[in-house]
Amino acid sequence: MTPKHGPNKNQHLQMIQGVINRLASNSFSFKQWTVVLVSALLVLVARDASVPIWVALVPVTAFWGLDGYFLWQERLFRNLYVDVSETDEGEITFSMNVKRENQSYWRATFSVTLLLFYGLFIALVAAIKFIS
């Protein structure tokens, strides 16, 4: 038997989808800021030898941690979306509480996509350090 649909269920799903969209947008913004700040810091390092190249790792690690947090939250809300979609219309409570037992901040932070994206910047900084 499929769960009953109705206006309350649709509205609750739209609320959850709105949160998921905002979290995904924040994650994209962190990636943009990482590219901009690391590029600017590498230019600064190239122009001024007194600035250590490792300073470029500060925004990488900070944004990686924040991006991991937002990815973790996004996964939690996607699970909530599935739970609500399987709930009958009469049982909709509009709760936005997420269950954390199946998801881990560390698993999200070290997911393949984030590891590749932020790892690339770490490898770039390390390569520049060892080349110069």
C-alpha cells in the first residue's frame, strides 16, 4: 500500500526540499570561495617571497570542514525527505528533526567528491612548495 498524498505532505516535502537546496547552494559557495582565495593567495605568494605558501592551506581546510558539515546536513535532510514521502498524509507533523544515527560528519567530510576537490588544492600547494 502506498502512502496517501495530500496538501500537508506536499507542503512538508517542499519545506524540506527548500532546506536541501539552501544547503547545496552553500556547499557550492564554499567551493567558489576556495578557488578564489587559494588563487589570490598563490598570486600573493608568487609576488612576495616572505609570505609562506602554506598560508593557502588555511582556507582549504576551513572550507573543507564547513563544506563537510553542509554535505552532512544535506544528507540528513534527504533522509528526512524519504521518511516524509513514505508517511501517510494524516501523520504529517511538519517536523524538521533529522535522525543522525545513519550519517556521520566525518563520512561526509571525507566523501569522494570533497576529498578529490579539496585534496586537489592541497596537492597543488604541496607541488608548488616542492617545485620552488
